[in-house]
Amino acid sequence: MEVKQEETGHKGSFYVEQEGLRLAEMTYSWAGNDRIIIDHTEVSDKLRGMGVGLQLVEQAVAFAREKGISIIPLCPFARSVFNKKTDLKDVL
């Protein structure tokens, strides 16, 4: 499943689309030039149980590593992923 990214100004999202519909999305906003705040994650019932939420978080981590920035996970789902997966904590 392909995770896409879009950014407009200080806000952005990682998302999954199928047939032109956005079925999963994790939104973030920039906090300065060196970190993003993940504020919301939503996955359609059509994709639940398929690990799509984790894929969104992993894409955000890859983005943070590439840019040399950190992540503040305010979203409860994203925070729970970071708490469970210690290999992702280097971007916190």
C-alpha cells in the first residue's frame, strides 16, 4: 500500500488513497524548522487491521530521519506506536 505525503505551508499529512478516496491520514504541523507535531491519525474501517496506521507512522519517521528533524507525537495512536516500537524512538 502506497503512503503519499502532501504539505501546504506549515501543515502536512501522510495518507493512503484508493479509487480517489482518502482512506487513511495522519496529519502534522511544523513546530519551528526542526520538528513536526503529529496531531491526528484516522484510518477508514475498510483498512482497519491491515497495519496502515503503523505504515503512516513509519513514513513520518522516515521523513524525519531524512530531514534530520524530530517528531512530537501528540496523537494518542502515534504516541502508542512510539511507546511500543523502540526502533522508532530515535526521532523523538
